[in-house]
Amino acid sequence: MAGRGRRPRAAAGAAAAAAVLAGAFLSVRAAAGGGPANSAGPRPAGSASAPAARAAAPAPRPAAALPVGKIGSYPVTDRSFVFTDRSRARTAGPRILPALVRFPVIPASARTAGGPAGRGFPLVVFAPGYLQCERSYRWLLRTWASAGYVVAAVEFPRTNCHVTSPDEADLANQPGDIAFAIRRLLAASSRPRGPLSGLLNPAAIAVAGHSDGGDTVAALAASTCCLDHKVSAAVVLAGAEWPPLGGSWFAGRTPPVLFVQGNADNINPPAASRQMYRADTTGPRFYLDLPGAGHLTPYQGRRPPEPIVARVTTDFLDRYLAGQRSAGAAMRRAGDVTGRADLVHGKNLPR
């Protein structure tokens, strides 16, 4: 892997064909944060222009007490945004951040003011791996959204799947990208009109990421270089501590973290995930070991063990983001599959 010496990054992605859940997709592109559209990569067919998106009717807000946590509870729709961060121009240049936001379709019968329990849906912000784009993870991300989560996948400007001259050292700027995207999404939810108006619970925010994206979100949750105290939980899929970020790792109390790792992964060695799991001693911690699994299959597509990962990660979010105590037992059951998955927690170490 260029400049890292720890693991090479593959550009392989999952298969491109995707079936659509119940409810139609309408990809509307909204320019947020004053940023121009990013020319890298295709946009969904039928996307409207940014002015058209701003002129759209207010989005219906979810009614109180709509359920969160059951996979398949909702059809899923999406909206495309482009966020532009100019606050780091001196060190990183303007950061153009396309984001696809998947969220539950609220039943017509429940379209009233207010959110679930008056708070809105929990938010999960996802960081793809090196030379990957959100589409590779679409099944996993749609699973979370179908359970009642707003899921925003950010594509990084110098390491996404469309970049012809990638720079993996730009990972140093990616925690700031995710933190900026969180702020813009919360701002969009606070507006009286727009596709995300009133949808988000600002007190229930998780980050998740794979590979270099896992490094990115681990830093937001556990490194003094990049801590974001708005983060209530983190899902680290085949991630590691990345030394060039600097700072001290797991030096203070961390939010709940779920580490997921294939034990046959030769790109992100299991020792990298285990190092973080062992170091994380202050908050609730879990390690999902996937025997025989490699670097991409557990998180991209629908082949085993991806369904196990989808179930366990959803249960983790239910427990630590949605606050459902019963989800802890469900997570332990889902993560105990002989020969396929082994979930440990606390002082217990993976085999």
C-alpha cells in the first residue's frame, strides 16, 4: 500500500447490479455548503439540478414513536448532496465531498410533525475504504436504513473509486471530512424545508467505516488527533490505528465500538483490529471475528458472511445508538454462528 507499509489497498468493488427495496428511488442532487457538483463519477439517472432540489416541497417528518431497529421495517429512498469544506484550504485545499444519504420512507399514515419520540432518526455516517465508493457497500447501508437509520456515505476527494491518481496519504484529512459532513447533515435537518428537514436526532450519531475508512472513523472515536464528541458509537470494519494521524489512541473514555475483522484478511491483518480492541478499555467494546473471511466480502455484496455482519452491526446500533437494551442479547445471538462468526466483548479476547 502506497506510503503505508501496513497493507495494500485493492480497487476491487462489489458487483454493480442492485435490486431496489419497496418504495421508489428518487435521487435528487442538492448542493450543500455552497459547493459545486463533483465531476468525479456518475450520478444517479434522473437527478434533478440543485435549484430544483432547493425548491422541493418540505419533506414530511416522521411521526412520534416510529420504530427503529427492525431490518426491513421501511422502504428506503436516497438523496445526493455535495458538501464543500473551505475551512482547511490552507492545508488541504477545498474539500469537495459527495454524499449519498439513504433514509427510511415514512408511511403516509404517519406523516405528521415531530420525529420518533420527538427526536428524529439516528444518523450513521459511513467512510468507504481506499479506492472504494459507497455503491460497493450499498446492501449493508440499505440494511441499516431499512431498520430506521439515516445513513450518509461520504466519498473522499483523493481516494474514491473514480480518482485516477489517488493519494492514500490524504487519509490524514479524512476524519475532518467526516466531521464536516456530520455538521452539514445536522444543519440540513435543522432547516424548516428540504429533504432531510427534521429527520435527524442530533444526540444519536454513529460513524462506521471500512479499511482506510475504518481507520478514519476509529480516529474520530478514539484518537486525540481527531475526537468528535458528537459521535455516540462507532463501527470499525477491518480498520487500524494509522500512525501518521498523530495523537494518542484510546487515551480517554471512548464511545461504544464494534470491531469487525475477517481472520483471513491479508490486506488489513487481524492483528491491527485486535490491537485496537485490546487498547479500548474505557467504553463498551465488541469484536466480531469472521473465520475464513477476507477483506471485502464481509462488507460488500450479499454473500456470506455479509448477512451476519449486517445483523450484528444493526443490533449494535440498536443497542448503543437507539438505546434498546434488548438489542444486546440479540447481537450476541447473531454473532455466535459456529464456524462463521464469533462475537466477544469486554475483557474476552477473540480466539
